[in-house]
Amino acid sequence: MSNENEPSKLQNQVNDRLRARAAENIKIEGTKPVDGVEDSAFIEGTRQTSPLGIAWLVVIALALVVFGLFIYWISK
């Protein structure tokens, strides 16, 4: 009698095929860039946003709030 923990021939064949497919997929996916971008030349010459960029966003948001309140008070 065979041991129940031991894989059968069919299980071994399936495992071998799955390993082969996984190895193929790794080869195919290994040629693609990790971030999915084929050509990153479009970001050349750009720079990261400085902390001043966040300050500008806050100023614009506050200006929009004030403008909204102004419109609200005028319409009353």
C-alpha cells in the first residue's frame, strides 16, 4: 500500500506542468517594467513638487471657500 501523504503520478505531472507554466510566466513578465510604463522619457526635465506647492493648494482652497461664502451671502 502506498503512503497517503505521497503524491501520485498524476499529481506529480500536474505539479511539473504548473511549475513549467509559472517559469514561463516569470520569463515573460520579467521583460516588462515593474511600474508598467514602457518609456519614462516623458518625465525627463520635471521635478518633484516642493512644499510650496502644498501651500498654494491651501491658498487656492481657502480662496474658493471665501468665494463660495461671498456668493452665498449675496444671494440671501
